[in-house]
Amino acid sequence: MQRRNFIVTCGAATTTLLAGCAGSDDDEEENGEDEEEEEEPAENGDADEEENGEEEGEDAEFIDEADDQVELAYGEEAEHSNGMIAVAHGFEFEDQLGDFDEPDQGQFALLEFEARNEGDEAERTPSAWQDIVLLHDDSQYDSEFVSDMGGREEYDDGEIQPDVTREGYIAFDVPGDLDEGDLDTLWHDDFLGADIDVRWTAS
């Protein structure tokens, strides 16, 4: 009887031991699953940061920080991080300017353009001859020299000091059947790595 009691006692102890081990394994698995579940919010946080980063890139404050071409309506300002602000205001059209200047393609499109320096140092304004062109479909129109703007002030580019504004007209020779709604103004400037690409269109 004593031998049988000893075997029963040992068997009960062994069963208890195995149950304890099994319980420990189950607890470890559950704890592991909990840790994995707790790590998921960190992944969501990374995704949110990436999305926010993309949105910040799309909403660049300055034109020289934008990854893509900046599209504006006529009259809207394009601001560079150095404080230079440029605005293409729109057009006036003339069949002839003065006694000597006649368009070859039909009419002159006179773009009213403004550049002002709101920075702290002298800065270069957009060049009428190098940086600004008109676009219509697959055609490009460069600025034209005219001796008479018909009483209008000609846009004078160059370097300007802080708080100085340059505003005037730039002449383009374009087909006679085009109007403001047909013409886009492109300001493209890669001078000294400026990396500027702005396009004004009629709204």
C-alpha cells in the first residue's frame, strides 16, 4: 500500500509540473502576441509621418522649394525664398505699336509683369529676355523688342535693392486669333541653380 501511494503521489506531482509548464508556454505565447499588437501603432505612426511629409512637399511655401511646376492664375504671386516676388497680371493686345513696330504674326500681346524685392539683400529679377515666354498648345513665343509701348511703361529687369518694385509690360508677337485665355506665361529660371518653374494661366 505504501508503494502504491508513492506512485500515485509522484504521478500527481508530475501532472502538476506538466500543467505548470504548459501554462507557462501559453502565457509566453499570449505575451508575445500582446507585444506584437503593441508594436503595430508604431508602424501606423511611421505611415502617418510619411503621409505628412508628402503633404508638406506638395504644399511648399516657396517656388524654389517645390518639386514640380507651380501653377498659378494671372494676378497670383510667386514667392521665392530670397524675398523676390513676381506676378504676371495679364495682357493687353495691340495690332500696332507706334509708327514702326508691326507684328509679323498678327498682334502684340503685352504682358503686364511685376517683380518686387521683399528680402534683405539685392536680388536679380526675372529676365524678360531669358526667363519669360508665352505658351499656346505646342507653340512658344519669346519676347520682342519694340521701340514704343504705346504710352506704357516697359518692364525693366535686372538687380534691385530691398523694397524696390519693377513693373511694366513685355511685348510678344503672337497670332491675331489668340486672347488671354489661350496664352500661358512661363517663368523658368535655372540661373545659379535657382530651379524656378512657374506657369500662370487664365482662371
